[in-house]
Amino acid sequence: MAAIRSPRRALLGVALAVLLGAGCRVDTGVDVAVNPNGSGTVTVTVRLDRAAAARVPDLDQSLLVKDLRATGWKVTGPTPQRGGGVQMRVAKRFARPEDLGAVMSQVSGTDGPFRRFSLVRSHSFAKTTYRLTGTVDLSGGLEAFGDPELRLLLGGEMFGRPVAELEREAGAPLAEAVRFTVRAHLPGGGTQEWRPVLGRPATEVEATSASRAPRAWLFASAAGLAAVTFLVTLVLIVRYNRVHRAPTYVHRPGGARRPWDDL
């Protein structure tokens, strides 16, 4: 299948058009990895088995490597996999939490199934909290990945052929032939995973985590210990002075006696 000069903003739409046009099954992973400072990387991984790899021998050309690199995506592969398959991976960094949405819009298009992704990073004493949210709406099937320009380039038929023919070539319903995994990797929160399915209701992505600053806690503990030590020392000094200080009145023999001297 010839390379398609398609809209650069819909990465998955282009990939699925190429792969499904060749009758392949497609496993796609979308990973959002966040660094402690709020920057991060969005990685899209496409895996094909031996039979699918044989049908698309020019995978690196079909996925428009030049166009991807021109828009800041780092391309790795195709990489041979165990069993004869191949893996193609593209990744793009974002510098600030608020930049995540723009990168995700390039994955499936502004109005595509990956919608309203956002990352919020907030601080409190010795603690940083991260919250990642978004929606993956595959209820509309593969049509959700296309747009008018892509449809025009494919001759008016989304993905080049009717759905029934794509399913016959893939040997399975599209919900089984095209599988998605979405993962979030947040500081202090490990990995959280979702598996949205074509034709099913939308999947809400929400992940939260918190990380603490060990140095800040160490400083706070040391400061607290120093304060307690100072107070204890002060109390001991005061008590010592009270016990050992000279009396304010001394009775002299033969002198006048005070009323309390006989007590």
C-alpha cells in the first residue's frame, strides 16, 4: 500500500489505515510517563505478529517516518520481535504538565477518541501530587480515528475498505483485531493500565499519585529535634539556677528575727 500523505495530527488514524488496509491485526499501546518535575513522554507502540509483518514489509515507510520526525516524534523501529513479529515505536516529549493535551491530540486527532487529556501537578510541604485524566472513547469504532481529509485520501471509504472486508482479512471482529492498552506512569504511583475496547462505552482514565521529598522531611525532622533540644536545655538551666542560687535573706545571730524564722 502506498504511503499516505495524511494529516500529521492523527497518528493512530494513519497507522490503522495502513495496517488494516493490509488486513493486519494490530496491538497498540499508548503510554504516558511523567517525570517528577512534571515533564514527560507520550509513547505509541504498534506490534505486529509474523503474518502481519510479512504483509507490511515497508512499515517504516508506510507510517510516514519523515512526517513524524518533522513534528518532533522520535521513531524507533521496525524492531524484530521474538516469533518473527515486529514492533514500531514513536515517542514525543512534553516539557510542562499543561503540554500533555496537545501531544495527545496528535495521537488520534483533536476530535479523536483520545480526548481531554490533562495533567495537574501540585505542591504542599515536602509532597508533590500528580493527577492525570482523560477519556478514550472507542464507542464509534474505527470511524472515530478518521477525518474528512483522511477519508478523501482513501477514496471515500474510511480505512480504504468496508468494515466487513477488514474483518474478513483480519480473521476476527475488529474489536479483537484492533486492541488498545493505555498506561500511566506517575512518580510515586507505579503503573496504572486501562484496556478500552472498540464499540464499547468510553473509558475514563484517571490516575493519581504523590511523592515526598526525603530531604525536606529530613530537614524538618532535624529542625524539630533541635527546637526540642533547645527547650529541654533551657528548662534544665532554669531549674538548676533555682536550686543552687544564693538565698535572698540571711539571718545574723542576735539580729532581729523575721516572723517566718520560727516556722
